[in-house]
Amino acid sequence: GQSLGYGFVNYVDPKDAEKAINTLNGLRLQTKTIKVSYARPSSASIRDANLYVSGLPKTMSQKELEQLFSQYGRIITSRILVDQVTG
């Protein structure tokens, strides 16, 4: 169940995604510095509201990711990617 160090956060409002980028990009978490940027949108409905987050600590949980990003607006979905072989 360890993070691969990256994930996605989808906000309801694109302005919330912009606030999260402006505040959290470059944040130091444990021994990692996270990078927060717009992801390639998978549909017009989430354009400019879908964020790609890299550099997450391998020990970060889904709940911790949501707690960190929920300060900036309502989250539609979030996901930390994990190694499919080791879980």
C-alpha cells in the first residue's frame, strides 16, 4: 500500500485548483518537495480543475492527501497511485 509518489486531485471549481497550485506547489513534506500542476483534462467538465501531484511521500495515505488539498475547495475525487505488484 505504498504510494508511487504521485496522484491526482479533481476539484469542483477550477479556482480552487488554482489556489491549491499557488499554495502547495513546492511544499516540503517529510523529505520530499511536491509538485502540483494541472493534469491533462480527461473531459471538458474538469478542465482546469484536475491536478497532478508528484513527489508525494511514499507513506502518504489517501486520507492525508484529501486533508491537505480539501483546505482549498471541494474535491470531486482524489487518488494516490500505487505499485500494482506490491499494492
